[in-house]
Amino acid sequence: MLLLPVGREASPGVTAPPYVRHRPERTLLYQLIEEHYPSFKAHLAAQGTDVPGYVQQEFEEYLKCGCLDHGFLRVRCDTCHAEHLVAFSCKNRGF
């Protein structure tokens, strides 16, 4: 499945590399934030302080970004009928 701008078709013999979904939940950074962020917030709350709202929003959006649990599109090739799930992105670029 070769993705091209609307109205354009791939030249014969041109193939795109296979689509491989990025799995953010498998990255070390994601795992560290997922594991330690809740206890960090609880620790701050116990001290009578809190993470600024914009920081909290960034962490929560990061944990949702690219995860199928938080929304996805099912993309299907009209030619070969291959289907892929494409997770929504937190980068406000649609998906």
C-alpha cells in the first residue's frame, strides 16, 4: 500500500515499505512515566503542592498519544484490501 497525495497513483513497480505501527507503550520513556508519574503526583499532593496544570496535561496527553486504546482509524487499501489500525496522535495533526 503506497500512500500518495489524493488523485495520484504509484508508478508501476514502485512499492512502499510495509507499515509498522509505532508502539509507544514499549518505549522506556513511556514505561517510566506510566509507572512513576502517578506516585510522583501523590507524593507532591502529600506535601501540599501539585504539578502545574500544563505539565499535568502534557504527561496525560503523552500517555494517550499513539495508543490504540485512545482512538484509531482503520485504513484499508482499495487495491489489495490490506487493513491497518493507525492510532491518533497527540500532536494535533489529525492522526
